[in-house]
Amino acid sequence: TGGHSYDKYNNWDTIAAWTADIAAQNPDLVSRTVIGKTYEGRPMYLLKMGKSGSDKKAIFMDCGFHAREWISPAFCQWFVKEAVETYGKDTVMTTLLDKLDFYVLPVVNIDGYVYTWTNDRMWRKTRSKNAGTTCIGTDPNRNFNAGWCTVGASKSPCSSTYCGSAPESEKETKALADFIREHLSTIKAYLTIHSYSQLLLFPYSYTYNLPPNYQELNSIARAASKELASLYNTDYTYGPGATTIYLAAGGSDDWAYDQGIKYSFTFELRDTGRYGFLLPESQIKPTCEETLLAVKYIANYVLEHLY
Amino acid sequence: GPSFDGQKVFRVVPQNDEQVEILNFLASITEVDFWQPDSVTLVRPKMQVDFRVEAEKSFEVEDLLKENGMEYQVLIENLQAALDAQFDSRTR
């Protein structure tokens, strides 16, 4: 794909073209579908990865919930690249793709992502209009039906954490949720990639209550963080969202967990403030390399504990 | 898009409710973009808080923090420079 690079930040048009290209070049491993349209009418491309086979269980992974978190979509692209390049060479990746499907949504909040390239690099929310105000957008990660708008979210459309007019009021979150609901029997893990502060979180964020398989999730998170740190010694904190950072309702990880997906994790990638949302391109490769180790660990665990 | 020239990103760790209130006050009198946590309403004592302020307000913000005895760190001195540095200049 002209202009696309895995160790650079790519704009949306380049990413969209890349999704078509990677599917066309790897028809035995990758296929592309559209799961909906954004508020501004852009198609939401989803890549399905895995060696053809029937009745395969799947892992869903999304990137780019918050528009300004550019390292997040960069990771989803990196993951797809690694999958196609190492299939048949790396035994873990080969087994994963032989036995599981991965659904990869490279950018959830596409309109917002475009806006960060064209208008305001620091934009965070979606770009939908809110009735009765000039303030634009909803925080997509406060827009899911998981304790929706009860704690750690705002009812004000002008707020950066606006929960929206209703759960799944955003076309993007609705499309994502609809897809997962329609494939609930096969999706066994949900991973969502964010970008700030080196965390590996799991449910719950909307309550201090611990999930029934807390011990298992905590142990997976501990091991995955260790795997991640093994490459560049990047130190991740892990734990349930509410106690590890703060109470916040309406997150996609909590929602996915409550749908019955018992392995649900949120990654907050590299950087604890030195660069914030402006992680230099030179750090895309090491960030993605280390994150890939953790994702592969979790995927392999899920494969060994299918339910 | 807008220029981020001179915009700063601050880090503070409010030690008590009073210092949390100061951040709330700050957010009420000027535009503050919270990087971590996502919003001022999530700020609690002892929590690391990173936020961005407009260039013309940055000295005012520093004064307010100093006047109230809040220790702070400037994480990013000039956001525009950080923004330019995110791209690999050798190829762009």
C-alpha cells in the first residue's frame, strides 16, 4: 500500500487502503468486512485473521477508541503484520492462527482519528453532534451498557468523558457491540488497546466488585505483564480497573465481560507522561514488539482454556 | 489545525482534598485538558494527574500551583515541539 508503514503513524485513508491490501495479499489468512459506518459515514473495516476452518473460537481486539491515542491503531496494524509474516515460522503464532480466529478492528473512532490528523491532534471523543449544544462528541469508552453513566463519566456533552445520550448512542460503539453480540458464541476473549500509562486492566471498572474469575484474570495479567517486560523492561501495572486506577462506567471491557466473554483486558500502552499521546515514531516498533508478547501470551492462554 | 506552540503539560500529585479542590478550581476558570485521569472529576488525593493548558495560561497555572504549595512538574514544555517530534524527521 503506497505510503503505509508499520513504524510510522498512518492516516485513516492509508489505513483503510492497507486493510484492503493486506487482505488481498493474504487471502488464506486475512479477510476484510465492514461492520458498520461511522457518524460521518466512513466504513468500519474489520479484519478476520486465521487459517480457514470451521467452528473456530475467536479473539476480538480493537484499537483507536480515543482519537488522539495514535499508538493504539499502530499496534493493531503491527499485530496483523506480525501474524501474516510469522505464520508458518513462529510456532506460537502458527498454532494461534490455525486454531483461533482473530477479529481486529484497527480503528474504532475513525471520525475522531481523522479529526486528529486534520484539525486538532488532541481530540479524544467521537465527532457526533449533541442536541442542544455546540459541544461535539461522546467518549466511546463511556458509551457501553456497563453501569452506563453511573460513575466516572459525565452527563455533560461538553465534557471529555461524556457518556452519550444513551448506551450505544454512537454508531461506532453500536456497530462494535452488535458484531460481538452476533458472534458471542465464538468470541472467547476481548482485548482493547488504549495508549497511556502502561497498564493491563481487567473488569471491573464500573464497580469495586471483583469478577468471579478475578484470581485467574489477575494471574493472566501478571504473567502477560512479565512477558511484556521481558523485552525492554517496560514496567506495567495490572489489576481491576476500579481499584487500579479509578471507577469509570461504560467501558467496553466491562461490557464484553458482562456479555459472557470471561477473558477481557484493556491495555494502556507505553509512556507514563514523557510524551503522553505524542509518542515518537521511533518508539512504535519497541512498543508494538513488547505488546505483541503480552497479547500472544493471553491468546495462547485462552486457546488452552477454551470454554 | 490549531497551534500548540507554548502549551504545557503539567504533572501534579494532589496530597489532600484541598489540593484536589484547587485543581477543580483551575479547571473551572480555564480550559484544562486532562491527560490522566480522563477528567478532573476523577482526580483523588495522591493520584498522579497530567494535564495540558493553553500557552497564555501556563504562567497563571504555575502561579496558582505555587501559591497553593502544590509541587508540580512540567512534563512537556512546548507541546508543538513534542507534536513535531512525534514524526520521524528523517523521512518527513
